[in-house]
Amino acid sequence: MLDEGEYDYILFDLPGSRNKLTNNAVVAAPNAILPLMPVPEALNGLRETATKLVAPIRQQLGEFDILATVPNDLSRRVDQNTKDRRLLESMNTDEHFASYLMAGYDGVDPDSGDLPEGTTVEEVLDAHIPPFARVTAEEWDAIDNGEMAPPKIPIRHSAAFGDAYEERQPLTAYDPDHPQLDHFETLARIVEQGGVQA
């Protein structure tokens, strides 16, 4: 049993499907960060999570915040037609992706990509994609036209994550100079402030 005030934050690592464990966690901690890997089923998984987990919870319990969606385990270039590129482009430009993040709110239809009146896709994505992973439609055009160098968007695949886990150490202790630690700090700030742009 936890004593009140003993912890500032408690994180649950749960599957995106609805079950008793997930329901209990949502009641205890009504905020989520959704990691997405560059695999074909990622966007379908997000749709299922949004429509079968997030929307019903928002409709039954009221507020349930998706603080951020985070690309995870990236390893390929984004200036070519790779899985990484397809995931990132959907995360950063797709109206359906934006509507998944708003599922369960009035005026939102994830199937059609409709958002509440007066809400733009850009506003929703700016509020849910961490700055290190945000690439606007104009920036994608500039990348494709050779006018902008393609970014190397974290969080990238790194053996250090698995190595730290095997050593039973946090990454900050195992490799305190790891270049991706700044991005985890950004995620920690998102949790503390209650969103990307709170």
C-alpha cells in the first residue's frame, strides 16, 4: 500500500487494449503517453486504442488526457519511403491521426477524421506531438524538395536501452551521456506540465 505523498508520479506500462488492469490504471492515473513503433499495425493499433479504450473512458469518466504520442524505436531515414517516414508523416499531418487523439469528445468522428468545429489538425498535433518529433507538412515538402536536411528524429533504436535493462540500471546511470536522455527529459516535463503545450 502506498502512503499518500510518497511518490510524485507513478507510471503504468500497459497494453492498449481494454481489460481490468487497464481500467484500474486509467481510474488511478487518467493521463497517457502513447508510444508508437514504425510497424504496419501501429496506426491500426492507435485507432483501436482510441475508439475502444480512450473514447469510452472519456464518455464514461469524463476527462482522460493523452499527454503525448511518441515515435519509438526508429532506425531508418525519413527522406525516403520507409516505415519510419510513414509513421512520422501520419503522426504529423493526418486528420485521422488527430481525430484518434480526440476520440470520445463531442464533434469528433475518428472514422471520418472530423474534429470539433473550430479545431484544426495542426492545433491537435501541436498539442500532442513532442517538439523533437514534430514535422509540419511544409517541412516534409522542404525535405522532399532537398531544401531541408531530413531530421534524425528520436526516440531511435539503441542497444544501450537493452544493455541498461540487462544491467538493471536506469539509462541515466548506465550511460549518463547517452544522446537521447534529453528527449526523455522532455517527456518528463510533458508529464509534469500536463501536456506538450500546457
